Amino acid sequence: MTATLGLPRGLAELGVTRELFPRIIAGALKDHSHKTNSREASEADYEAMLEQSM
């Protein structure tokens, strides 16, 4: 469906690079919603999610 709609297939297609990961992760950890998730994510968890989303 993503391809049919012409949507980006990952973060790389949106211009996100691995060099941005530390800034993205730092922002995620500071976000007030971070602690209200049903499972609190660690820095390594966020890095893995970003990597999988590339």
C-alpha cells in the first residue's frame, strides 16, 4: 500500500541519516511521552528502532 500511495519506504527517503540518530534519540528520551509508554525504551532500543526504520 505504501508503494501504491507513493509514500516513503523508510527514514532514509525522508533525508534522515545515521549521523542524526544521537540527536533524535536525545530528543526522544527528553520527551514527556517517553515515560508513559507501556514499555520504557532505552537509548539502545531507540537506536534499533531507527535502524530498522531506515
